[in-house]
Amino acid sequence: MDSICANQFREYPNFRLEHLSCFGSPVSDSMDLSTAEETCKSYKGQIITVQYTRDILLLQKALSQVTSGTYWTTMIVPAFSAGMIRGDKACVRFTSSSYGPAHCSDKHIPICSRNIECSATW
């Protein structure tokens, strides 16, 4: 699971996908990503994880509002700020009660994302 992203984005060699959980079913962080997604999909859920690593917050998969069968890819955003989820069809803002909505920018590095561009004007 880790090597997929590390190989694609060598500036983040220590990137890890950890603390996976799934609405409807637990997903172990020892699973590879495809196994975790299949497990999650079989329960019609989405995967979500939040992890602090040095100065970044990693967000993977899911907002409760998205439809079942919609699976979300990872964005890196600055720690202690609101998040941004990059999806198959759109970039979705993930708001924090303390910090408000995040904005797409060049500093938001997509990890193993599909080819969806975030709007820099949000």
C-alpha cells in the first residue's frame, strides 16, 4: 500500500496509509489498498483515515455525504487546517469548525489521485 504512492511521488518517500476504517466494516491498516477498498465496497461503505505526519494531514477516502460506490483519493494538505478530498468527479471541500474551508493550491500534492484538477479559485 505504501510503495504505490512512494514510487509515484518520490518527494514523499515516507508516505504511509494508516488507520484505515470503513463505514459499516473495519478495514485493517495491514491490508493493501485494493483489498481494503474491496472490503469496504462489499459493505457499500467508504474508507476514511486521518493521520498527522510531521507537517501534513493525510486524508483518505470518504465524506458521509457522498453516494455509496463513490471512492475518494488522497490529498495532502497542511496540518491543522481544513482538508480537501479529491474524488473521481470533483474536489470536495472538507471543513473544520476551527479553520473553515481549505483551498486548492500548488501546495496540495495529490497522492495516487485520478486525473481531476482542483480549482485554484476556491
